[in-house]
Amino acid sequence: MAIDRVLNSDSMNEQEDNFNTSLRPTTFAECVGQQSVKEKLAIAIEAAKKRGEPLEHILFYGPPGLGKTTLAHVIANEMGSRIKTTSGPALVKQGDVMGLLSNVNTGDILFVDEIHRLSTPVEEFIYPAMEDFRVDFTVDSGLHAKTINFPLKRFTLIGATTRAGLLSAPLRGRFGMLYHLEFYNIGELAQILHRSAKLLNLACQDGTLDLIASRSRGTPRIANRLLKRVRDYAQVKGKGKLTDDVVTSALKMEQIDELGLDELDRSFLRALANVYKGGPAGIEALAATLGEEKDTLEDVVEPYLLQIGFVRRTNRGREITDKACKHLGVEPKGTTQQKDLES
């Protein structure tokens, strides 16, 4: 059975989206973290504005919740451009794309989230739009079919993906700028939380936001989600103010430990340690054991566990590390790597 989790870095519903949007920075000056990416984008934007041209197409990739959508909106604001947003799964057929592209003006930004989920026909339809700012649109069918060459205004496509490896080479090659977003450090997350708390008029004791930041898995979306949960707890149990006791109690109630791991993370690690004796284990087998989707484990659970050195990926599957076993309080069973060293 799937495990509910507050730490899911995907946006969960419309209310969650509205909450995230209300806290979203609108300029580079308000953005925290991703310094190298911001510097490169700022130069590209300034150069494009001086030439009076739209930006090149941009691809953001990395784990969910790191600010790909936020950066797309910031770019639109910095360029003074309109932005239209959609997602790969929403673009089912060529007509869906045509409806968007026929309404773009010069300099507009089209943001496509989960761009790796575009179907092959839709992807191929987009190629000439990105490269030559035109599309070949087929009307009617059979003997009466004819192709219409439809010119487009010069626009910027910004794609976002958690699975860059699933993008085809032709699509990836049409992006002029490709940026990998990294996990945030605790100091950066604390800055984000201070800004969010101010926008929410939330009273906080010194150090409480750093405590939330330390358990946010390097992810701003998770940090803001935890802040929302702690705010709710404070309003019911703590007179509306965030204190060390309130934050600690709220996070304990959500089953989030000092490293930011929740019950799904621990279940993943326990399955590796106990069911598969340390590994290696295939991701499909782990997903079946946990009753979770494979994509959830690959996109949401594994990146952070790999980042903190709790899991290894090998050509034979996933393995748990001694560091993770120590955190769980279980005895290492001996992974393939250890067995190879002993043989």
C-alpha cells in the first residue's frame, strides 16, 4: 500500500499550487540559491534585451521542487514577456500544440513542464517550431489531406524535466541553454523560509526556521510545505508562534527525522537492508515490495538518498550503505561491493 508523505516534492493539488505561487519570487534579486544558473541567465537576458531578440530555448532539469517553474516565471518577468504554461501529458496531439503556438506573440515564453512525457508525434511536430519558427500542419485526411506551412512569431520554449535522460537527442539538441538545478544547502533554505514566514506574517523564535530547513531535503518546495504544516500546528498547539518545541513536535507528528527522512524513505531503506539483505535490488522489485510506483522511487525518494550517501546505484541494482544502516540502527548484511572485496 502506498505511503502518504508530506515530503513529496511534487505539487499535490490546486490549493498547494496556489500556496506555492503566493510565495514564489518574481525577480532574480528575490531568488535564493542556484547562483551559477542565475548568473548565466542574467547575462543571456541582458544580451537578448540589448539585441531586441527573444531568448534561446532553455531546458531546466533536476529533481522535483528545486525551482524550475519559478525560474521560468522569473525569466518572463525579467524579459517583460508573457508566459503560457502547459505540461507534456497535456499535449496529446498536434492540434493541442497548434492551439498554443498560434497564439504566441514575439518574445512570449511557452513553458512546458514534464517535457520528457511528450509523445513522439507531438515532439516531432515541435522541432520546426523551435528551429525555424514554423509548423507544418496537416488538415483533412486521405486523398483530401494537405499540409499548410504556418509561420510563427519568434518565441522562447522553456522545458522542465526530472528525467533528462528520457529526452530524445533531437529535442535536447534544440535547446540553446541547458541547466541542471542542484539541491539547496541549509543556509539557502533558511533564507527562503525567512522570506516565506514574512509573507505569511508568521512569528518565529530564533533558530526555528533553521531547524525546518535542516529537514527539508535540500528542496524549497518541501521547505515551504513543512512551514505550512508547522504553522498549522503552531496555531492549534502553540498560540500561533513557531518555537523549538512547536517545530520539533510538529515534525515528529509528521514522522520526519533529523535528516529529513520520512516513513517512505525509511521503508525503502529497510526493504533494501532486510528483504534484499543490503542489495543489490532492482527498482521494480523495490517498488513491488513497497506498493509504490517505480517513478515515485526514482524521482522523489532516490535522489536525496543518493545525495546523502545512503544508497548506491550499481549495474546490478540498488545497495544500502553502512551509513544508512547506522542511521536505521540495523546491522549491515554485506553488499555486493563488500562481498567482492572479501572474495
